[in-house]
Amino acid sequence: MDVRNAVLSWQYAERLKTGIISVSKMLMTLPDYPKEERPGARRMLIAVMDELRADAQTASAATGITAFGKVVHSLSEMISLAESSQFGLATERAGEGVSAATTAAQESWEVLHSHGIL
């Protein structure tokens, strides 16, 4: 991996990790919403997850790093589980997405560190 790709990968990975962690926290609170508010809240969270998935797809295409494909898969599973109101399972899948994004960040960090950038 060259330095340019490492910088791109690092940025994508960190942004994806932050987004997935935020969505995970929101998913955990969803069952506490009043029953009539849950469908709207669920739709909004699914929209946010869909945007994160699009970012992960872009990261995968732009960098060629397979870990971003795993992030895409994890987010797809999270969306499917949220659509069926399985918020606990969706939160578990978030951990897999964060793990995959962390793998991409680690690979990038190693390149950036070896060049004295980090």
C-alpha cells in the first residue's frame, strides 16, 4: 500500500468506525422509544446505516482493501436486522463492522508509521 492509499484508508476507516459506533448506540436506545415513535426512528437509523454502507462501498472501491467489503457486509446485515426490529442482533453486527474497519485502519497505520507520518 502506498502512502496516498494509506491516508485514504485511514480516513475512511476512522470515519466508518465512528459512524458504526454511533449507530450502535442509537440502536440500543430504540426499544426505549414510545411505541408510536419507533417506526420513524427505525427508518431514520436505516437511512444512516445505508449512507455508511455507501461510504464503505466507496472505500472498498477506492482503496481495494478487502476489510471495507466486510464493513459493507456487516452494515447490510445491520440494516436487515433493524428492518425486522432485531435491534440487539443489529448491535452485535456493529461490532463486526467496527472490527473490520479497525483492521483497515491498522494496515494503514503501519504504512503511515513506517513513513514517519504517524
